[in-house]
Amino acid sequence: MGYLQLIRRFRIPALCCGLAVLVCELVSRPYANMGVCDDQPYIRSAQDLANTGHILYNGWASPIIGWQLYLGAAFIKLFGFSLATVRMSTLLVAVALAFLMQRTLVRANISEYNATFGTLALVLSPLYLMLSVTFMTDIAGLFAVVICLYGCLRALQSSTSGAATGWLCFAVVTNAICGTSRQIAWLGIFVMLPSTLWLLRARRRVLIAGAGATLAGTLFIFCCLRWFSQQPYTIPEH
């Protein structure tokens, strides 16, 4: 097996992107025992979820926070509560996002070198590195957008109708769930999926199945928004 084939098979550039984020963050020692940006009320909600099993808001959050709270609560259950412990759950997502971003750019027919360079330009930027060690929703929201884009690209490049339908369903499910961290990330279902279906309109079975999945995702979003609007101590977005 040649050198280039080995790199491509084991996704070495994408792994290096994720590792670069992890190393830079650990070198910076992100262990401040204080709120960063607005994340301390979000961390409190994760703590309440870990203690009570219920999502409780405290008059601060306009994002739903959603699945991010469950990830933070899982870290609390595993490692005990501290501000740094909850923030490390965001770092895990940031590392995964770096890997996924590089693979998404490659899927968009960008060379491995340029895809890696472009990914590093994003994930090693000061804003990305700072947000990766907070419990803000920016990284989780971006993850929801990128994973939806990846699923749409795979659907467009699939050679069979079954594979295309599967990737469309993957894009809908992941965007619906991951978008619960930050509502604007649901633009994946409202914009990316319809655009992908338009490009796949000649494949009738894929179009019908994808439209059904997108409709189901839309109904899920409206149910989430209705639930959120009825929760005490939330800040509604009209």
C-alpha cells in the first residue's frame, strides 16, 4: 500500500485536525473556575439535569441547549461536577467537528491538502479555540450544520437510491437532534435538505422518501419549539 493510500484509508489528515485542536486546548490549560461568556447558567442547567433528570431553565437561556445538556450531564455523572468538567464535553464536540469538517471539505471535491489547510484555518482560529472550552452553544450548533452538510453531500454522491435515501435520513435525524442546542442550526432541515432534494429531483423514489423525512424533521422542530415555549424561565424567540 502506497503512502498516499495509507493516509487516505486511515483519514490521517482529518485525525490530525482533531488532534491539533485537542493539543492546543490542553496546552492553554482551560481550567478557570468561573463563568466564561454566558456559559455558567447553561452549566447550571446541565447540573440540574444530572441531579434531577429534568431540563430546568433559569431565566437566562434563549437557546434550547437540548442535547448539549445531556452530554454535559453525562460528563458530570462520569467525572463529578466542576465548571471545567462540563466544558470538556464541548471540547469533545470540537475535536469531532474538526475531523468532520475536513472530511466534508474532501467530499466537496477539495484536495486533501486544501481541505486540511482550510479546516485548520477554522479550528485553530482564536474564536473557535476559545468557544471550544466553554459551554456555549456555538460549537454544538456548528456541528449540527456541518454534519447535515456531510449527509447531504453523501446523498448527492450515492450511486444507489437506497444509499441516497439513507444519507438523507441521516442528515435529517442528526440535524434535528443536534439542532436542539441552538435553534438556528435547524436551517439544515429548512434550507440544506430542500436544496439537496431539488438536486435529486430526477430520482423520484429518493425525492419522495427524502421529502417525507424532511417533513418529519420539520414536525419534530415545531414540537420542540412548542415545548420550549411552555417551559418556565425561558427567553422566547419570535
